[in-house]
Amino acid sequence: MSDLATASLPAKQPDGALAHAAYVLRSNPVTLLAFSMFAVLLVAAILGPALVPYDPMASNAAQALQPPSFDHWFGTDNLGRDVLSRVVVATRLDLVISVAAVALSFLIGSILGSIAGYWGGWIDSVLNRLFDTIMAFPLFVLAMGIVAALGNTVENIVYATAVINIPFYARLVRAEVNIRRDAGFAQAAKLAGNSDIRVLAVHIFPNALPPMMVQVSLNLGWAILNAAGLSFIGLGVRPPTAEWGIMVAEGANFIVSGEWWLAIFPGLALMFAVFTFNLLGDGLRDIVDPRQRT
Amino acid sequence: MSLLSIKDLKVSFKTRRGDVDAVRGVSLDVAKGEVLGIVGESGSGKSVTSYALMRLLESNGRVTGGALSYGGIDLGTVKESVMRDLRGREISMIFQNPRAALNPIRKVGHQIEDVLRRHSRATRSNARAEAIKALEAVRIRNAEARYSAYPFELSGGMCQRIVIALALACDPKLLIADEPTTGLDITTQKAVMDLIVDLIAERGMSAIVITHDLGLAAQYCDRIAVMKDGEVVEEGQAERLFAAPRHAYTRKLVDATPRAGASVRSLLPSELRTAAPVLAKATAPLLEVRDLVKTYQGKSGPVQAVKGISFAVKKGQSVGLVGESGCGKSTTSAILVRLADPTSGEILFNGEDLAKTPAKDFARDPRRARIQMVFQDATDSFNPRHTARHSIGEPLARLSGLSRKKRQDRIDELADLVGLPRPLLDRFPHQLSGGQKARVGIARAIAVDPEFLILDEPTAALDVSIQAIVLNLLVDLRAKLGISYLFVSHDLHVVRLLCDHVIVMRDGEIVEEGPADRVMEAPTHPYTRELLAAAPTPPALAEPTFSAAE
């Protein structure tokens, strides 16, 4: 009877996804900070070229290698380009590379991992050995190899970063799917007339999302570092494109002669982005998990 | 002079929705050598009371008032280091889930040694011998060999014995047993409870037995305190509580406890009792199982889970399938509902052999809607990401071919039919209580008008008063919709309330079968008799006039 008693209470609770997101942000200041930092990155990526004070590509020999000043907050580089403008404009390219790479590995990893976890058997064994093989390589060297073999373009950086990340998603999804394969709700879904593929895609896979979100956000930061790292060693994005990795690489030559601002500011931007994504994970998980709603 | 005295204990928990008072002014005394039973339904604060006196509350819980005194020591203010000495040596606890209470990666013997050495009951040199002695004390045969077993190698009942051995290793004066037999088979439950009570009497200890089962408490406790919403509503001798409950809530609990001689309606509080529905006589056969065999490939050769069973269910009939864990009843129901394939045998449903369609293709079979199931674990059987409305609508969307609008109407209609308030339809499973989830599960199963419904222990996880309501709901639905049931359960008393025909299974075989009354009154197989004897017998059994007078 106590169920009737609770039922008669007014069932008034903020249940919407937005209200829940608001609650998660309110209850955890770190998540709020992470989301504000993410908003800064998004604004820079979307509106960057419209906001910056100078054309990031315009060189001005008269203004070369100026230290940070009121006119050039982050100083200028060896060709007299404004470092602040270049750092802000580079956000778009770095975010696009990392988001595209993570989305690709999320998609492929989810599909392969779901198949391995749900059907098991020989498919599972074959896929697992494949992931083991990828993970057996030093991942950065593998990425270098892929870019070198496929050609030095931005798309190939995305593919390379995606390939080396697939095993992490696939294994996570495999484990999450595997423990729910025989769960009551999966059986109930079969009784309701769902085919195996529908049970997997509609009922089991979405339950793997909360831990996946943590992985995605950590991975975004990692993918940015990876892309910047490839550019740093001269693969992928080429000068004069504004990109954090190249800017650090070019700036590194000037550190010994005292022009520290060339490398420091893009490096700080890189750190800011990675830090943001690492902080974002837990908050994202709480938002996509309906069990956090009470 | 009482050994333990709790005066006006108050405990509250900090939650997202503000402070929740779990215990509101509980006063209890336990005398030396006495066994006190604390009975209550989930959320009554019975476990919190015991955790508070062990000072083991979760981090968001706080004792906000009252006094706890144990043999003159004030448990509320004493230092944590003193408390650590008391736990295990003076006051000891048996937990609800024995497997969770044991460390899974350590040998059970070592775990007992830890306790002995922590309280200086053994030294490095004699710890092993003392641990084996402790195992023998809980009547574990071949204790020497069990010493080096890991918890996963032992059965549930054996694990609970180990936990008891742990709890009693240092000769505590007070034992707190928190639902010590939940999740155990009924014959194991009897063995474990008999053991606990024997050991307590042998050593002159006091005990607090916390349980939701009034019948169990009545059988094993000297005195019973009934708790509700953080308060003790009534306290007294078991016989007195059953014969003349003073508080309305105690009366409700007494009524709802299934016992011999009770009808399904008499489980309800008197104001809710309506005339029992008239059930049509079952005649035509609906389902016929012939020589069903299921063999699994085990590590050491094939294991026969079901060994060639045959039985029949008539249209509109309710058949009970009874047995303990591992008897093959779950395998049988999974095969009948076509989630698993039998190794051999026929399942004739309206004359057609369902076994011919493999389980993996049955989801798309036109007969899918005809056979549905209510799952045992209501929490596990709902997708945590779907609202109740979504879950009930799922079979309708896939199997009924109704339009979206019609489906919504049907969901509302089903909610009314199972007595689920409509606003609750938009909640997620974790926002519903056990009883509400059971209703949603039933609504989902009957959504597509099945002819045959398999009920897999649908009330096993529910409080008795909720169980009473759900059982009555099932009886009403059967009368209203003419569905045939296969009711799978371990509890003969519950089965008798709902079923016309009973099948008793053991080790994959049917040992006894017959009309429910006959099997209950005059069981022919010794195993059936054992099952019946193991069920707790509430005192009301001794006075059949009491339930008849209702």
C-alpha cells in the first residue's frame, strides 16, 4: 500500500533534460567551470575570424618579433603576424580535427564493440585480436606512419587519429554491451518483438553512453594534442596555416633567442583546450545518465 | 537489566531533496539472552537503526538524537578506537547478502583468521586451527577443506554460514542479523535460521533479527518490534501480535503474510477486501509440453538442466511451477517464452509446435504477442533510460500495429487496469517503488493481450503488503482477461493462493504434480513435504478460526 501512498503525493518534479542539465551544472562548480571554458572554445572556433584584431595571415616585416604589447597582446612572430589572432583563429582547425577524429572513432568503435559484445564467439575473438594489434604499436608512431603513407593532408590526420582511438571505444562498448546482453530489459525487449539488432541498437547501446561520454571528452583533449603533435613534427597541417602545433614548432626556434611569446601562447591555448575536455567528462556523463535524476 | 538499550534514537540522511528522517524516535531494549525481531517493510528504518548502533551509517547519515547504551557504554559518544574493539568482539553483525559481505579474492579461512587476530583471539601459530574450529562451530562439514575455499566456490547457504562463523568467531554478546536469509532457498533458510538460533541459545547470546517476514520473526524471536516509517508501532510476543494486533499496521502485516488456510483476498486489509472473482472452469488445452530436455555444455561435460519434463496448461488455468534454485524452473520458463531453445522436445501451443521456430527468429513470429512474461527482478527488467510509458508502449509499438495515438490511449487504459496512477507513467524506473515497478511490468506483459503469461517470481522482491496487492491484481486480471498463467515460484504458500494446479520440480525433473489443494494438504513426494515444512509457520496457523473469522 505504500506505493499508493507515494503515488497520491503530487508527482511534481522537474524531469526535463534541460532542468536536469541545469541541476548537474548547479550542483558541481567544476562542471560549470568546464562548460564555461568549453563555451569560450566554441565562441573562438565559430566567431574567431570575426573577432580577432588583425588578419592572422598578413605579414608585416616592420612589426616582426615584437614582444607582447597593448597593440599586440601576445606579441608578433618572425613575419610580423599577430600571435593573438593566429591563436584564436587556430581554434577552429584544431577543434574540427579533434572532433571529427573522435566522432569517427566513436562511431566505428561503437559498431565494432557492440557486435563483439553482443554476439561474442569467433567475431569477438577476431575483433579483439585486431584491437590488440593496433594497441601493440606505439600509437603516435602508428599515426605518423599512417599520415606518411596516406599523404600529408588534414583529412589524413583525422583518419590516423581516429584509427588509433578505435580500440579504446570498441573495448569499452564491448564490455558495457556484454554485461547487459542477458539483462532483464534486453529479454523484455525481445518479448516485445524487437529483433536482435534493434535490441542492441535501441535498448542496450544507449546504456553504454554514460561511460562513453567520459572517454569521449578525455579523448578530445588527447586528439588535439595528437594533431598538434603531428603538425609539430611537420606532418599534416602545413605553414602558413594557423594551427597550435605548427605555431609551437615555429616558435620553438625563437625561444633560445628570447622571443618566448611565439611558442608559449599557442602552447597555453593547447593546454587550455586539453584541460577543458578533461574536466568536461564527469559532467557530460551525469547529464546523459537518466539515473542521476531523482 | 538489559544488555542494549536504545532510547529515542533519531537518524537523518542528507539527500538531494533535503534531509530525510529515516529513524524518528525509536526506543528498544534487548535483554541478556533474548532474541528481538525487528519487522518492517522496506524504508521502515529497521536496518538504519542497527547500522546506527554499530556506527556504520553511510557518510550522509547522522544520528540527530537519542541515546544508545550497550552494557553501560554509551555507543553514541565513545571514541572510534573503542568502537572498533566492540565491533566483532561484543557486537557482531550478519549482513543481508553473504556474497557481498565476504571478500571475493581471499580464502574464507583467512578472512576468519583476520577477525580472530584483530581481536587477539588467536596468534599467528594457532590461527588456522582456531579458524577451522570456528567453521566447525557453524556445522560446516569437512571444515579443513572449506578453509581454503574462495567465496565464489561456495553456495549461498554455505557463504551465509561462513558469514555467521565470522560474526561469532570472537564470541560476541550481541548478534545483529540483517535479513540473514534473503535470497536463500526456503530449505536453506530454515537450516540457516535454525543454526543461528541454536548457536545463540548455546552461547547465551542476545540477538536482533531484522526481517521483512513476520512469519519468520514469529517462529524464531522471543519478542517482535514492528517498525513503520522510522517508528516502532507495536512491540510484543509473537503469539500476541498474531492473535490480537493492536496497531492497524501490524494487523495489515499479519493479514498480508501468506499462510495455510488463507485466501488471496484475506491477505488484503479488511476495508479493501471485495468478493473474489469467479473464475471460469478450465477445459480446452492451451499449452502442452512434451518431453522437454535442455542440456548445457558445462566445463566438465554436458549438464542436463531440464530432463525430459511433460505437462499441460489448460485455457484460463493457472499452473504453479515450484522448486528451489537450480531445479530448472527458470530454464523451463525461458524456453516456454521462447527466449531459449530446448535441446529436444515439443511445445504445443494451440496445437502448433513452437519449438520448431528457433528462439532468435521468434521475435518476428506472429505468435510472439500470444506468449508474454513478467520478470522476476523488476529493476533489471526495465531499460533505465526509458520511462514507464515507453516501456509499456514498446510491445504495442512492435507487435500491435496500433497508431501512435491509439497506443497512448491503450497505455493509459493499461495503467488504470493495473492500478498505476497515470502521472507515474512518465517516470523512469529508478523513480518508482518496487510495487509500482511490478505494476508496470504486468502492464507491459498484458499490453498485447497474450493468451499465456509466464510469471517468474513477480512478487519475490516485494514487501508482503505490496505482494498481497499484486497477487490480488493478478487474480483479478486472470478473471477479467481469461489469461492462462504459469506462475514460477519458490514459495508454495504463494503459489497456492494463485494456482489451481501445482508442479514441483527438483533437479530438472517433475517430482510431484496435482491440484494445488491436494499437493498442499496431502503431498506424496518427500521433497514436497520438505518444502512445506521449511516454510515459516506463523502462529495464526495454530488458530485456523482466526482467519475464518475474518
